[in-house]
Amino acid sequence: MARVRFIGAEPVTVPELGSRTVQPDEIVEVPDARFDGYVCQPSAWEGIEEPQDETPAPLKKTTAVKAAPSSKEVR
């Protein structure tokens, strides 16, 4: 989860956080997907810890090893 600091002057109730009351200068955790919705309000919220990129690293492509021909051939 991402973290933001409330920089407003008065406590606010945040419905998205379960109607939690957030005090001035308090740091709260917010869902990663909603981080931008908080920091786009620079008069009220300050980003502290951005969302973690949880996209998996791309898989490495490997070359298949060709098996050596068997000394026993079936005819």
C-alpha cells in the first residue's frame, strides 16, 4: 500500500478509508490504485511512499536444447 500525509489544517473524515478521521500531519496508508487520487490534491495531501510496482518481471526466453540423437534407433 502507498502512504500519504494529510497536510490540511483541520481533521477530515475520509469515506474511502472506512470513514476514518485523519488528523493534520497524519500519515495514512491508501490503496496503491488510489494514490494518484490523493496526491492530485496538493493542498491537502502529500505523497510519502509511492505504490510498489508489482508487475512481474518479463520471463526470459531460453533456447531449447536439442537432444542428441540416440544411439539406439527404432526401425
